Amino acid sequence: MITIKSATQSDFKSILPFFKHYPAKTGENRLNCFLTHNHTNIALDQNKVVGIIQWQLKEDPSQGVAEIEEVFVLDNYRQQHIGYDLLEFTIQNITDYFLNLKITPRKIYLFVSQNNQPAIKLYQKFNFKLISNVGNLFHNSQPELFYCLDI
């Protein structure tokens, strides 16, 4: 059975493999930053991390805006509703975070590769709307799309 939860510093070692595409110290530093200053949600199969979403507040927190980053589900766990459950948990997590601060949650945004059709379909299920094609923002060969959800 898959469980979704907010990660803590004690999850560091089991999440770190999701950052292997970064140079060693960069991945470690990024993960540590998200665990201590931002937010990381994980999907667990027993004690194994099988999916991850990271999010952070953007600009002035009183504006109620957050960005979702690093959405990833292990290959052999895809098409099992895990991405959906992680995203649903994260949207609620963001909403609750702002409400606990007595701030009206307004928007969640993210960037996704134009080539990543499964992710785009997932975001559209949650009513994320395409705002713009921002071109080759992160990679020279992969145009990125900017999506936003009004909450």
C-alpha cells in the first residue's frame, strides 16, 4: 500500500537518489534546503520512497503563491495513481499551509517539458491551465510550458 506524507530530515538518505541527475553536492544541498526551508512530499511503498514532489512559497508569502518542482515517480511505479495522489496531497498541503497562516491561497504554478505528455495530462486533471510556452528555459532541446492553478 502506498502512503503519501510530508518528508522530514530523517527521510534525507532515502530521498537522495531522486537527485542523482545533479552533481553530488548540488543534489545534496538542494535536498537539504527543501527539507529545512521549503517542502518535500513523498510517496512510500512500505519504507521505500517511490515518488516525490517539492514545493516552495514564491515571492511575498502574503500573496498566496507557491511553485511545484521536482515531480517524479519511479518508472516501475508509474500509472498506478501515485502521481495523482502526490499532486492531490501537495495541493491540499499548500492550501492548508496558507490557511494556517491566515493567508488566502491563490495560485500554484509549475514548469513542465512540452515533451512530458503524461505529466501534462495529470496537471490538466487538476485544472492547471497552460499560460505560456516559455521556450528552452532549462534545456536547449526541450521547450518548457508554464502552467498555473487558481486555488
